[in-house]
Amino acid sequence: MIRNKLLAAVTASVAALGLAACGGSGDGGSGGGGGGDDTITMGFAQVGAESGWRTANTESIQSSAEAAGIDLQFSDAQGEQENQISAIRSFIQQRVDIIAFSPVVETGWDAVLLEAKRANIPVILTDRSVETEQEDLFVTFLGSDFIEEGRKAGEWAVENWASTGAQWNIAELQGTTGAAPAIDRQEGFAEAIAGSPNLTVVASQSGDFTRTGGREVMEAMLNSNPEINAVYAHNDDMGLGAIEAIEAAGKVPGQDIQIITVDAVRDGMQALADGKINFIVECNPLLGDQLMDLAQQVLDGEEVPERVVTEETTFTQEQAAEVLPDRKY
């Protein structure tokens, strides 16, 4: 199976690329529904509303489509792949001009993507990648480098935990099983801490990217592994759920058990500023402007890069407190 994660990572910010330049198109021209109408119709199949990050991502896409004059046909998959596949097939039947979606999981997309290709409707992946048998079933992938996010989290753990010489027993709260960010954030973190024998992941389980899942998994982990003194959560919401479980166990989050998360949504940043989280790796959900510009470029027949990696940063407690007043999500 060929994994469509292209080797060249073209890092681009909104400013640097004039709000986007992504993905290589095999078809070049317009999609199936352009006709004589200048209005672009985009079908967008969202994962769901499982987290604050996803809510901000949806709002960015919807508001950017409205500002760009794009007719957005939006579908919420509620975390189910079959719902996304059904939505994409509906978009194909409607003859939309272009399809974009953030896949629930990495595999199982070949058939529906081939249907879109045969209908001459270009597809853009946002936020998450897929694995396909063919190389040309989508135009481009716009989103974060999840492996790098995991690596940043691991590098902070090495610098701040491993350097103490103490034993750190890490609970890893994984994202949705089979989802690209869960797979990649685990991989990047593992690579970064591999040379530090006093950093050990003693428990690893999916919390499905939800706050409830994070709390429930953390409760179970603390019951079976009372020696846990560190948490690496694949997103803020699971980290916030872990905080609830840690406090319920009579321990102090950020002190008795230190916490690293990924996303940097407002609730997570507030917990970081309050000292309940120790470090956050940013994953920017505001992809709407880039996506709309990219869709226009693709339908205009412009050649665009096959991969755009969004620019992101990291936050300590002090940095979070500084940026919180102006945080947009």
C-alpha cells in the first residue's frame, strides 16, 4: 500500500504564500459542476465536532467560504467514515465543482476517490492524510505535519523531564484509532524520546480526541498504573479530561503529574496559563482562507504544490498567558 504522505514538505504560511498554494493536480481544469456559473460549489465533509479544535476548524471553513463567495455544501460525519463516504458520493451526484474533506481515518478511501476522479471533480485533503492504492486520487493535502508535532512534544519531554535524571512514567492519550494525527503524533513522540531510558510510556490508549474519552482513559490508567507522573495527550481536549481525572484522584495536574498536549485551543491555553498543563504544541485549525484560495487556484487550472505544511509554534505557561487575550480560537 502506498502511503500518500509526500516526501517534500513545503512549509507555507498564509503571509508567505498569499493565503495558500497547495497540491499538485492531475486534471488541472475545472471540476464537474462549473458550467457557465462563476460561483464555485464546494462539497466539504467534516470529521465531526469532537473537540474545540474541530469546532474552530469548521467555523474557519464556513466563514472563509462565505467571504470568498463560494457555495459551501457542508456535511458533518459525526466521527463515522461511512458518513463521510456517503457525503462525498452525494457531492459527486450533485456535480459540485470541488470536494474537500478531513478524513476520519487513513484507509478505505480508494473507491470513493476514484469515483470523484472519474467524475472529473478534484479533491483536496485538509488537516489529515489518507493511504491509497493510487497516487493521483487527490490534488493536494493542506494541513499540519503531525509527526513534527509529536517530535516537538517529545523534544520538550527530553529537555525538561529526561534531563532531571528521574524516572518519568508517561501515560499517552492517543487520538482516534487509525486517524493520521494519532498515528503520526505517536510516531514523532516515540522517535524523540527513544534515546532517553528514563522516559517510559507505561500506558497508551485512545481517548478518541474527546474530553470525556480523555477523562475515562486517564481514570483507568491511574487505577492500573498509580506510578504515572507524566501525560502526553494527542490533543488539548483529552488533556483537559485527564486533568479532571487527575484532580479526582487527589493529585495536582502540572505538578504531581506533568502534562504535554497538542492543539493550543483556548481552553487548553487557559489550562497552560494556569499551570495545569506544562507545554502545548500548536496545531492551527484556521485553514479556511488557505483552502478557499487553493480551490480557486485548482479550478483556474493553476499548478499547485502537492503538500502544504502550515506554520505552527509551541507554548510554555508564560507564552500562553501572553497570547491568550488575543487568541482567536
